[in-house]
Amino acid sequence: TSQPVKRESAMRLTLMGKDPESNPTGSPTVYRTDRGSWLVQGWVVTDSEALSQMNIPDGETAVEIPDRIVQFFKK
């Protein structure tokens, strides 16, 4: 099983964009990190059929985002 990588310094985030059609929370949201990675805030996947098709190791999860939020990865 994979474990999250432990880092010593605090991760810095840059807000790339929020879903303009999701109110009032503005979720999903996309962030770029100073570690050359992305953080995606989205809806927790609870669909057992969908989850059964994935191999999600301990320490990981799945979130769902709509197509309209993908534009923020291109910035």
C-alpha cells in the first residue's frame, strides 16, 4: 500500500480557479502547489459501483469534478 509522502515544509497553494456555476461554496476548486503538483477540491465519490472499479490505496481518495473546471489546469 502506498503512503502519503511526508514533507517538512508547508505547502504553498495558488488558487487557479473555482467552478463559476457552483454556488454558494464555489466547489470544485483547483489549486497549483509550489511542489509541481495540483490539489483539487471536489465532491466526495460515494457511488459504490464507481468506487469498485477503482483501485484506491490507503491514504488516497477520489473526488469528482465537472468538465468545466478542467480549463483551470491549462493556465
